[in-house]
Amino acid sequence: MPAGLAAAAGPIQAALLGRVEAVLAAKAPGAPAADRARSARVAIQIVQGMLPMVLAAEGPERAEVVAEIKTVLYRYLSPLSPSADTV
């Protein structure tokens, strides 16, 4: 990524990471902060990695791909939360 683009994207990425970390802190307050931060980064990467597949899908397939992403994220993040059934 060109330096100028990386500099422009930095604040947006930091804000997104902060929001995801805040959600994880609310859902898993007992998890260590370092674990929540790492899990937030991984969750964001999962979504970013799957985004091209979502954008390439059309019609009902798009909804199914989005459902798959939600399933992956739920299964990845639920061990952090003692009340995983409410995630």
C-alpha cells in the first residue's frame, strides 16, 4: 500500500479496531485486554479476507456468504464470552 494511502487509512483502521475491541470488552469483560485486542484484529482480518467473496456473490448466494462469515465470527469469538449464547 502506498505510504499516502496507508497514512489516510490509518485513522479509519484504528477507529474500527477500537470499536471492535469495545464490543469485545462489553461481551467478555473478564478476558485479558491483550486477548481481546488480538481477537479484534483477527476478526477484522477475517471480514476483510472474506469481503471479496461477498462482493463477488450475487442474489441469494451473497446472503449465504454473509451468513457464513457470521458463523465463522461467532464460533471464533464465542469462547471469549462467558455468555456466548447472547453474542
